[in-house]
Amino acid sequence: MSTAFITHRDCMLHDMGSHHPECPERLSAINDRLIAAGLDLYLSFHDAPQAEIEHLTRAHPREYVEEILSVVPVNGIHHLDPDTAMCPGTIKAALRAAGAGVLATDLVVSGEVENGFCAVRPPGHHAERAKAMGFCFFNNVAVAAHHALEKHGLKRVAVIDFDVHHGNGTEDIFAGDERVLMVSTFQHPFYPYSGTDNPATNMLNVPLPAGTRGDGFREVVESKWVPALDEFKPEAIFISAGFDAHYEDDMGSFGLLEADYAWVTGELKKVAKRHASGRIVSILEGGYSLSALGRSVAAHIKVLADL
């Protein structure tokens, strides 16, 4: 099996309320679509472990980690900001979500699989070094990338973010770290209203206007992302895989389709083949139209698994 699928039922325990778009049903939609498409037969399935404190403190200060662990409510919902809330199951889910990226990195760097997809929640790319926001508590992709650098000794890793929202948390954590190249597209101006003011030299942020569709997105990947990645020569690629840029997703105003997600996955696989022995770790971020999310993840995984 060349592709690992990593998830855990604990990721369903995080619930910010019946009307919140970042809901447990997101993972059910992905699982149902994989089964309907027959993709589950071709993947190796793994339960996500809980991230350990040492994993989290590579990306976040220990004081922040301890604060998040300490404020989980015994019952009900505790809001950290208007969009981001904790329930009694949040910490179990968040630790599994971060732990999934750690396990995926271990599997991929060891060569046990070529690549892996982490179907987890809560998402992570808005979690800054010491601030939870935008539905996010721990920065899952940053934890995974740091694990590759610190535990496995990789010298250069790339983080790719195609969520409709700018990955401000990932940028906050890695800005100025020359071991990491981050490339991203995002709708601008739009939440979190960042990514355009004097980014660090290891950040390739490409803001795009509302209404951007597949042709505009693909042009950026071909003309900006791929040349920068080829120059950087990453030893592993980490993807913040947000699918809320889909045409059917009203969380943003982009017009991407499943074919665009399949295409960009293929382009990133080519880069990984050239420089990183094919090593890719992809971690779920956004995507809130359940049908579109399931279809888009299936298209992404189908290319990862060479199906």
C-alpha cells in the first residue's frame, strides 16, 4: 500500500455546536465517499495516536500548550473566540489530530508508505505559535513538519497550503525558518486578513481575488509554486489540504472543482518525486460543504495513491 489513511474516532468528539460549520459530519462525509468510490480497498488504515507534549512544544510554547490543556470544559461549550470553542471532547480530538501528522511523518520518512492523508479535526493552520483561532487549537501541519526536522533530521521541508483562507498560524510558526519553504494561495481580502504585509523570505504567499477559478489557481501553481519548490528541493512535502475553495463551499468565494484538486495533487507529486523520494504528508484543513468535501478528498487521495 503506497498511501496511508490516518484518522481516529476521537476526532468526532469535538463539537462546537449544532450550527457550527466545522462539524463531526465532515469526517463521516469523507469516509462515506471513500467507501462509495471503492478507494478504501487500496489504502492502509491507521489509528492516529495522541500527540505527546514534546511534539506540540516544537511548534508552540509549553505555556500555551498547558493553557489549552487546562481550559477544556467539564461540560458545555467554552468559547476562546466567536468562531473557536471547546467542548469536553475537544482535547482528545486535538491530540489525535496532531498525532496523526506525527504518525504520517514516521510512516512516510521511514519508507513504509510513500504518502499519507490525515482525515482529522479540529484543523490547525490558523493556530499561531501562542494563539488559538479560526477553529484551530494546535497547528497540525507545523507539528508534523517539525517532527520531520527535529526527530528525523531532514534539512528542508515544504509546506503547501491551498485552503481558501491564509494559513496565518503556519506562517507565524515558520516565518524566518530557512529549513521550511511555505507556498500558499488564499482569497484576499478575507479572513484572517493576513499574508500580504511583508512576509518573510521563506514565505511565498499568493493572494487571489474572490471569484478565482481553476485556471487562475493553476497558473499560480505552474508559474510560482513549482519553480520555487524546485529551487528549494524539499526532502518532504507537507500539505495543508483545505477544500473550502470549492465552488460549492460558501465559506469562501473561489470556484475550484475536484479536477483542480486532483491536478494540483499530481503537480505536487511530481515535485516530491524529483526531490523528496515521493514523500508527502497531507492533513485536512477546511472544507464545509459536505458533498463537495467528500468528493474533493476522494479526488486528492486517488491521485496520491496512483489510482
